Amino acid sequence: MNYSPYFNKKYETLDRSQIEALQLERLQRTVAHCMNSPFYKKRFEEIKLCPEDIQSLDDLKRIPFTTKQDLRDTYPFGIASVPLERCVRLHSSSGTTGNPTVILHTQKDLDEWANALARCMWMVGLRPTDVFQNSSGYGMFTGGLGFQYAAERLGMLTVPAAAGNTKRQLKFITDFGTTAVHAIPSYAARLYEVMVEMGIDPRRDTKLTTLLIGAEPHSEEQRRRIEEMLGVKAYNSFGMSEMCGPGVAFECKEQNGMHIWEDYYIVEIVDPQTLEPVQDGEVGEMVLTTINREAMPLLRYRTRDLTRIIPGPCPCGREHKRIDRMKGRSDDMIILKGVNIFPIQIEQVLLQFKELATDYLITLETSDSNDEMSVDVELSQLFTDDFGRLQSLTREITRRLKDEILVTPRVRLVPKGSLPKSEGKAVRVKDLRKHF
Ligand code: COA
Ligand code: AMP
Ligand code: ZN
């Protein structure tokens, strides 16, 4: 069967002037719709902005930035632009001590999300004849349900394997003839390691051709190494829960930057200090405005992700702008095993234990292809050296941390004063992860 190269030709082949005309129309509609959000209504009133003031794309700059803190302050539903009864799902970030963030979706939002991500998968050549396996966590992780609905929308046979249990994942891959897998890059390495242990040769024993990798930073070298190990083409996928999840930007077959779907988002790159726009080609913080969302549109959302617009046209012909692979963050968020963690979450859990002093050190390491976190924490001077009590305290801290950050850290209790200080200041995070 001959399939079109486009999942949605109408939107994928828009030229720049058509993209901008559509963006303005959708931005105007979105800003008017945001008047239904208690948060945005108040904000617009404060700066005396009316929806009619948005007459050009340039007028977007009149709208203040929205931040993660705004989402926390309005937890759980204060930014919504529709009544709750119109919403059919929410996704929430980890965390119990501070307010997590919540993103609400109407049925239309979920449909549009599935369409956007199906478009991405179609763009890299996946077709209904493919068998797609998803190794993301389901539940609140948007990579789970997000890829699930999009793969079904595209018409693939879909294997919702979910995270972990690598031997079983590999059995699915070999038995079901899986051709495409979604995995975070560090887990792709784990899949290969276990293949080697099990005597599986990916080229000989599987039908794998395509890997979709995202959710954590990785380099071009890491991508090439994954491709070589697994005998696949690996395509970079960018998404974030605040923007729905995966499907925001995706590499095309050129593998040179990720097209950001400009019929869904307006992208700005700003200097994270001055918040002024930088030139195309220069690295800055990505700011995104959703222009195709009902339940909870976000205007000028500061992603904290550092990247740049790749100047010039893409040989694939799509005029949707391309962003480069992520270069880091403008905050201290850690991404471990595809899970986002803020050091403050760890600190807040540790502070609940009177047996502990205030200094701690988070170390991120790779051991046997697994990324791990250890947390060394100083005991308060007064605490016991009774081994049994120390062991049960370690277990309790580990459990409470896992509840908070969703991954299991290795906790070590160390004597007061023994953790390294740099120029008198405590060093909080050491990232020693090595991939490949
Ligand atoms: N994707 C798939 N599997 C993963 C994974 C990931 N991101 N991170 C870890 N795993 C696997 C491990 O390899 C291990 O399986 P194995 O021993 O059979 O190889 C298993 O999950 C447990 O991992 P472990 O590191 O022992 O557990 P943890 O308690 O520290 O981590 C997880 C808990 C795995 C549940 C948590 O890291 C998770 O759900 N990660 C998925 C996040 C995700 O999907 N992010 C994408 C969002 S788009
Ligand atoms: P989440 O909200 O859990 O989906 O996490 C979103 C964050 O994951 C983003 O803000 C990025 O920091 C990170 N991320 C997502 N995709 C990528 C990618 N392809 N490369 C690097 N980091 C990514
Ligand atoms: Zn392209």
C-alpha cells in the first residue's frame, strides 16, 4: 500500500505566511478564551490587556510570562479556562511536599495531542503495518498514554509494555515482531545490555527499525551509538507535560533538529536572564504558547529548557521551525530515568528527619547501564551509632524519598562534617552519569 508522506498534509505543508496567519488567528482565539481562566483574567486586568489588543504576532510580547511557579500557586485547577466538568483527564507532576503541577485536558485536547504525536511518528516513516512498543511509564507520565493513543490513532499494533521488566520487554520485541520502540536514551542502552546477556542479536533476532528517543538530554554521539547498537534509526522527540506531553517537536527523517508544530505552539527563544528575545541560531530558554488547547492554554510558558532555533530551511520541505537538541536547563531540575526531580524535593524530605543535619549530597551515576541516584546525608551530632537504628532510619528515608521523587535513591548516612564543601558552600548535586 502506498501511503502519503504526510499524516496531515493541510498543516504540514503550510508555508511561512500561512503558518503565521493561522498562528495569529489561533492566538487571538486563545487569548479571548483565557478570559475564562481566573488566573489569566486577573493577570490581564492587572496589566489592562484586552483580547482585542492582540492584533499581530508581535503583540504576544505584551503578555507576561507564565511560570511553573504560577502552576504551583494555582494548584490544582486555578488556571483552567473551562469548567471542570468539560475536562476528561489530568496529568500531574511528582511531589507531595510542595504543590505539584497539574495539566487538564478536554476530549478535544486529547484528540489534538494524539493527532500531533501521530503526525510525528508518521513523519519518521511509521505506518499502520508497524508494531509499536512503548516503554514509558503509564499513569501520570505523559509518555505512556500520550504515545499509546497516538500510536493507535496512526493505526499501528501497539504494545503497552510500560517501564521496566527489561527481559519481558525483549520477549515482546522478539515474539510480537516489534518494529518501533519508544524509550528514553538511557533505557535504550539498558535494552541493549540485556539483549547481549540474553544472546539476542537485534539485527538477526528482531524486526526493529525505529527508535523514538526523548524525555532526557542526550548528545548526537549517544544517538549514533544507540543506532549502531540496536541497528535502528533513532529520532529525537521533545515534549513536556505542560504542553500536553510528547509531540511538541520531533525530528524528521533528516535527523537535523526537531520540527516544532507551529499550528499548535508559538515558540520564542529568550535570554534566561534578561528575558529578551535572542537571534535565531543563538541558544536561550524556550518559551511556548499553546494556541490549540481548550482546557488549559498556557501563554508564554517558560519551559526552562535551553535550545536554539536552527536557521534555514529543512530539506524535508516542512516550514515548521526546527529546534536543536536540548542544551541544558536554566533551573536546577534533574532528569533521572525519565523522571523530573528538583533537589528541593529531596531537601524537604530530609528536613523532616530530626536525626539528620542539614548537609546532603546528591550523586547521579551510571552503573551497569542503569542510572542511579545516591543521597549522602549527614547525621546530626546527637544521633546514635546504633547500627540497627541507622539501618531502619536509612530504610525509612529511602521510602519517603521514593514516595516524593518516584525513583529509588541509595541513601547513605554519613558523619556530620564529612561532606565536601566548595569555598565553604555545600555542593548539592554531582552528575557523574556516563552513557556509552
Ligand atoms: N523507562 C523504562 N524502564 C525504565 C526506566 C525508563 N525510563 N527507568 C528505569 N527502568 C527500568 C529499569 O531498567 C528496571 O528494569 P530492569 O531491572 O528489568 O532492567 C526497572 O525499570 C526498575 O528500575 P529501578 O531503577 O530499579 O527503579 P526505580 O525505583 O529507581 O525507578 C521507575 C522507578 C522505573 C518506575 C521510574 O524510573 C519510571 O517509571 N520511569 C519511567 C519514566 C518515564 O516513562 N519517563 C518518560 C516520560 S515521557
Ligand atoms: P515531562 O514534563 O515529565 O514530560 O518532562 C519534560 C522535560 O523533559 C522537558 O522540559 C525537558 O527538560 C525534558 N525533555 C523532554 N524531551 C527531551 C529531549 N528530547 N531532549 C532533552 N530533554 C528532553
Ligand atoms: Zn524536516
